[in-house]
Amino acid sequence: MPDNMVISQLMILIYKYVIVFPNYFELLEQQVDKNGNIEEYEKKYRLRNRRKTAFMMVLSALALLLAFTGGFVIGWFSSDKGFDQSNQGNNNSNNNSSNQFTASPPRSTIPVNSGPPSIDASICSAKRKPLIVVSVDGFRWDYFKRGLSPMLTQFASRGVRAEYMQSCFPTKTFPNHYTIVTGLYPAHHGIVANTFYDPELGETFYIGSRNNNQSKWWGGEPIWVTAKKNNLKSASFYWAGSEAKIQGYRPDYWFPYDRSVSFIDRVNQLFKWLEMPADRRPMIITMYFDQPDRVGHLYGPDSNQVDYEIKRVDDILGAIFSGLKERGLEDCVNIIVTSDHGMRKTCCKRVVYLDQLIDIGHYNIINRGPFGGIRIHGGNATELVQKLKCKFKHWSVYKKEELPYRLHYCNNSRIPDVIIMPNENWLVGSTYNPADTSCNGANHGWDNLDPDMRTIFFAAGPGFKKSLTIKPFKNIELYNIMAALLSIKPAKNDGTIGRLNFILQNSTAAATQIAGQLGSVCRVPQDHNVYIDRENCSDCVCPDCKKESENRNFPWGIPRYRASLDTCTLYQNHYITGYSNTFHVPLFVGYHLTDTESLRPLSRIDCFRRDSRLNVAAQTSNCSNYYRSGYNRGHLAPNGDMSFDLEAQANTFILSNIAPQVYAFNAGPWLDLEKLTRDWARLFGSIYVISGSIVKADWKTVVGNPSYWLKGDIGSVVIPTHFYKILAKCQDSDQLLCDSSVMTAKPCKGKIDVIAFILPHIKSFAPQCQTYNSYLFSHVASVRDIEELTGINFFPNMAPDLQDRIESEAATEMWTTF
């Protein structure tokens, strides 16, 4: 071995085994006892590091001296094991090929661009191009704006950049990395946090545990498994899940995680993979770098240390970009650069300790820090929530079933029974320890609406458009775009197929949604005697206003049902109702509200009455259903939105526009949202409004359980579990459409903003003791979320690409009110 190579290898040995390896254990976040109880193993890195600095310097010098004399003997320690799954073949967990070796990760610091590379020309001529997905951990969305990443800036100029990408809750490393490669929310792929307890397995998963690479933890189908099923090879230089055999497969080439492998060595291995012959070369490569996350935790996002790591990460990305260019592959390989979450500064003065509020010995506290998770030992989650909720003004406390739906953090037994969501900058602790200073630093894991939890998306290559900046999107969409680039069919996931197709060079139109079925139109009976029997308290409701009402209130088409439901569509002059003949409540109500209409209030005159268009015996609800039921008659088209006209106001009191609401909800969050809607109509000139009820349970459960019905009488009137409201406005107020004849064209000329809410129907005026604006914002949702819960397609006549854009994303900030 040449002298310079001996020195290079020995220096890496010293760095790995003397400096880095001992610190690895200092950076573990948690330890687990035999009962699965998790105690915070806070990082006392700084204190220990100061004590060790002098010792390490002396030890390093001695080790270097010894290394020069024994370099040829110990040089072989510098290699790591890499595993080749290329001969694994079918879905056989007993296949012995998983123990075969490939070349170890390179250990030299020879520049990537040195020497003439040997590249198979078929890479550029092939129709399907390789895809590299690079994650730089903890790269907050605004780090890019610091001017410290010229390579990334140059990369963005020749490709696609998102304003930011939204992570999933909890905004932690393992859940979001696995979401990126599966397209599934954490509750659906099973990695619900960096640390969690599985009551069915009776085991705890945590970073650094020896068993976290077992297949039992990992659900869904990561992109390398999808590739394998399509006879494509894959490689991974570290990624959450890549060490586990999932559905019988690992990546064809992979390495056990070893943080000490230098960044440049990882890049060297990347090019070795690309230099392989076509029959061995991976088509999808995932790579992970743990910076700037690691120094971000220690020093905070605004530190010089983070700035240094931003530059270092940019340099390593530059090595990839320039290495591709030198090899003539710049326009032959697709690259995605992304991250898992952002970072926020923390302070020990902003920690709430649970032992000051409850007896923590009665509970299993699973998660601490930016979010809290508590398991109940045979107790009552509702009681615990009541003990903690509103005891501290800087957090919200939920049973997991009552979390805001937008988080999609419920239907998994690994999620704790009670979730604590502190406000930005606050942490949840278990027991106060004055000697613990690990809370001074930075962290992540808060609500994914927190701007500091946002992260990055950049992409370039032959498959992507050039110089394109796009609006934010969720990271669940990345798996589908990877599959599209590889020309393979994606597995079932939570993203929307075609959502990001517009960023591709050869983009196909977004998949047209199945329009669904229209409900039957229920009209006033022609038989005079039947009509008289049904009439009560009012004249006939708009028998001939169908077309005019459609043009005014649903310019994108009457909502359609994706499954066959027993419904009626009911037309009024000023709103349209989709009514459930089974549940006897409106499933949707839609109308167009203008600023002038919201400014002309009439006095309220209550006259609740049965709808004469509905069959008394089989369809309609009656006033007697509500009498002494304990529930208010809640308007879906509010009296306050129709008080500009006597007829319009009177029509809001038809029982087909009414659903049961507890008084505190009706006079609390629901009324707050109605008032906010009128404020926005006055501010923006006009808005389109769709309101409705949700029963979050399967049909068989509802029709068989008296608790879902007024007075416990199955078949009377169902009690919704949630209510929703969808609001749409033109981006440009000058596009205000007042003439109904114009509304049949393209409302807002396709430039539409949407905000939607799903409110749990609970008995509380201020459920989390928040201001009404904060509470409503915490329950924003995407239109797609509401469509999943209701089975309704709300914009059936809208262009598919526009429909995907406005339906897929939940608002990340409230509309202004001034």
C-alpha cells in the first residue's frame, strides 16, 4: 500500500474509532427497560465533551503514532460490510443470497471527479433513467435562503423547486423518511414516531435498537420493493427501513448504518453503482446524510455550526452534481434532493413537566419533547385529557381519536391513547431535573403546520421541467412521482396519483377522478292530497329553480357520490342540498355568498318545518325527533347567511337543512366558523360555501348502534360525529362573479383558493381553551380528507389538474380577516 494511502486509511481509523464511535452512544436519545417503559435519556453531550476534549487530543496523538507503526496490520479494519441482494429473486425470506458481499464502502478521500470514469453509455440511451433520492436530515425550508448553498441554487435553476414541502406529524426522522419512500402517513405504515410501543408485540421500537430492522415493524411498500417487483434493481446508502426485509425484499445493495462513513465516501459509492453494467446497475438509489440535523439539535438552527453544515452539505451535493456532469450524466440521471423535517430552537425555561400535574406512575409516558404521548394502564383516556386540558395555556391535549383529522394520526394501536401537542417553542417533560440542560438546543416533532417544521424539495434531470418553482405539497406525494419517473405502477398509498405530474417533462394529465353518481332530485309531489299532507307552515320551495340554482351555487357541478347512496338533491333558490334519506340529515349544502348579501341582515323568525318534497314515512325528519332530545337544530345553510331575503331566510328552517348539534358546539365553534365565513365574504367580495355532516363510522355500525341516533331511536335522525365546511374564493377579487350567466363559464378563471375545516362534534364552547381562530385553524383539512370521509366528489366538473391541486393540500395558514 503506498505511503499516502496508509496515512489516509489510518487517519480515517482514528476519526472513526477514537473520535466518532465513543460519541455515538452519547447521542442516543432514549433507553428502554424490560417493561417497555421509556425514560428520557437526555443528551449531556456538551458537559461530557468538555471533559473529554483534552483526553481525546492526547489519545488521538498516541493512536496516530501507533498507527504509523502498525498501519499495514490494522488497515483491514477500515472496511464496512455491504450486502448484495441482487440474487434474492422472489419473495422468499429464507433466501441465502442476503449474506453475499459486494464491494465495501470506499474509505479514501480521493475526489469523486479524479480519473477518467468508466460509464456505460446505455444509461443515456435507455428510455428509463436512474433516479437518485438524497435526503439531508433536518434541512429547514428557509436554510436555502441564507445564501450558503450555491450548488443547490444552481441545481434548482435547472430543475424544479418547491416553496417548501410539508412533513407528516409527528415531524420526526424515521416516520417521515419512511413516508417519503412509501407515500403513506405514519399511522398507515406503522413507524408512528422515532420511539413507540407496540401493545400487540409487547415490544418497543426506538432508534439504535437491535431489533428495529425486523420486518414486523415496517408496513407499506417502499419504493425499492416496488422496483424489485418490477424487475428493477435498487441501492440504498442508509435510509429508514432499508436494513429490514420488507415483503421479503431489501434493496439489492445496502449498508448497515454507520455514521462514521464520510460523506464523500458515500458519494464515491454512488458512482460505483452508476458505473456498474446495465444488468447490475440500480435504477433507484436512496442516500441519507445526517446533517445539518445533528448540529442543529446541539447548537440551534441559527448557529454558526448549522451554517457550516449547510455549506458542507452543499459541497457534497455539488460533488454529486459535478461528478455526474464530468461523466456526461447530468442529463441522463434524475435527482431528488429533499429532507424529513425542519428545526426549532428550544429552551429549558419552556418545558412543562407532567409530574407537576398528574401522578406519572399511573401512566406510561412514551413520547416527550415537541409532542407527548401517554398510554393508559387500564384507565380512562377521557379522564386524563380532562385533567390535563386547559391546565396549561401553551398546549392542546387530545384523545387520539379526537386529534385534528388533517394529522391522520389515529388508527394504529402503536399511537398512544393521549397526545399532547405543545405550542411552538414549548416542550413536554416527565419529571423536572435541574441538572438536565439538554432542553437548551433545538428539536423537531411539533405540529406540521408549524412553519419551522417545513422542509425542502428540489429535483432536476431529464424527467423534470426546467426553472420551475411550485407551490407547497405534502411529502406523501413523493412516492408516486418516483414511481412515475421509473415507469412502474405504484402500490396503494395516501398520495394522489398525478398530483405532481405537472413537474415532469413528459407529464400526463392528472388522472380523472370517477365522477360518481348524482342523487335523485326530490320535488314537490304532484298529487294534491299528498302535497297537503306534507305541507306544514310554508309555501312550496322552488319547484322550477334547478338550472339557475346550479349556476349560482355549484358552478363546478353538483357534488356526486362515489358509492350508491339513498339520497335526494333538493333545490332552493339560494342553496342546494344533498340529503340522506337513510340518516335524515344533509350530507352537503352549497351556496354562493356575496358581500352585499352578508351585509343585509333581517330579524330571525324561527319556523322549523318538515320538507314537503320528502316522503313523511321514509325520508323526512320531523320536529318531534328533536323535541327533548338534548340537541339543537343546527343549520347547514345558516340563517345568518340567508337573511338578505325573506324567502331565502325561511328556507333555511326546512328540516332537510338541519342536523342535530349539541348546544355548546352550535353556539361555539360552529357559530364562530359561520361568522368567519361572513367576514370573508365581505372582505373578498364573494365566496362559495359547502357545509355538511359526517358520521365517522361504517354504515353497519351506525344502523346497529342506538348511540348514533336521536333519543337512541335507530332510524330517526343520525347524530353526526363531525361537521365540515369548504370555502372557495377567487384569488383575484376583480374576478368577482355576480352575473349568474357568467358562472357557467370558468369561475375565477381557474385561479381559486380553497380552505376547509373538519370540526369534531363535541360538547364544548372552547374545546382546547384556545381563541376561536386558533381552534378553527388547528382543524383545517384538505378537501380530499373530506371526500374520503363522506364519499362525495365536490368538484366533479373541474379540470382534473386543478381539482387535484385545490383538493390535495390543506391550508397552511388562515385567510386574512383584514
